[in-house]
Amino acid sequence: DAGVTQSPTHLIKTRGQHVTLRCSPISGHKSVSWYQQVLGQGPQFIFQYYEKEERGRGNFPDRFSARQFPNYSSELNVNALLLGDSALYLCASSFVGASNQPQHFGDGTRLSIL
Amino acid sequence: DAKTTQPPSMDCAEGRAANLPCNHSTISGNEYVYWYRQIHSQGPQYIIHGLKNNETNEMASLIITEDRKSSTLILPHATLRDTAVYYCIVRGNTPLVFGKGTRLSVIA
């Protein structure tokens, strides 16, 4: 079975632009979470979605938004890109998002801002 | 902030058991202990999780102390491919909160 897939794998943008990152969860998983990982640090939580509704939001500005589609895939959008948004963006999926269910991660989208 | 404390780095000889410790003295009764690892340039890989009983799967064993204030991840026969950053995470009905993890180097 396919794992979590993310696209694109790499992306280069300039300051002020916007970006859309995509995630397809493992088949049967209904919960998707997004994390940001800057170089040298652990991943930091951005959003969680379950059944197309936002279930959690981390400490990120309103420039970051996300949504989940009826097929449970998800998009992360970032507007007005800053140099500090350069990072690895990770998507994780789980069946329903409960605490006893592990999240499974994709290999991420590496975003570079020039 | 992460609720766990891990040593920043450890070495292990190839073929030997790797024992990675984690302290989580403020863990609550309904919180699970999760272990993930991250190999360079890849997403975190789920290893194992447990509530209070010891757990074993094809990758590793998780030993949780009776008071649940600490745990140990055991890789029984470490290989060079086990070189990675290992994250111990305490999780309730919340997102995963990653600390700095332990950088495990498996040496030939």
C-alpha cells in the first residue's frame, strides 16, 4: 500500500509569493496533520484536519492556511512568503487522529525562499 | 514545549543492542509514549508506542517503567541503517510535539 505522498518534493519561491503544497494520506486515513521542520530542529505542528474540519492549529500566522477535501487529501497554503518560511513541510496521516493511533509521515516538501 | 528529555547523542556498535533512554516525569495517565526516527532528508518514521505495558514489534521494543516516568527504546541488533535522530514523544489528545531527539550513530 502507498504511504503518505506529498507534492512537489522541492520548490523554490521568492519573497512575497504564495505556495500550495499537497498531501495524499494513506488509504483509509481520515485525519491529516501538517508540520514545519526548519533546519536543525524537530517538526513543529501547524494544522490538523479530520473529516474536512480543522481540529487543531499551531502557533503560526494567518498567512498559513489549509483545507481537506472529500477524498481526505489536503492542501497547505502559505501567502506572502518570508525567508523564514524556508523549511521542510511534512504531512502526516492517521485513521481518525486519536491519541492511541500513530501518525505516519510523508517525506515532505522542501521549500526554499530566495 | 516537549515533555521529554533525551541525551543529545549516542553511539552503538553495529550488531549490538541500542538502548535509547527517555525521561518523561510529568506524563499524565492518558498520555502515550511514542517513538519516531528521522533519517536525513526523510520524514519521521513511526517506530512504536505504548501506554504502560512494554511493547514489541518487528522494529523495536519499548520498555516503560512502572511509574511511567521514563522509558527505553531498544533496537535489538543495530545496523548502519539505524543511524538517525530518534524522537521520544509524550502524546495525549494533542498533536505530536517534537523535541531535539537523540542522534544515534551506529558504528561498523
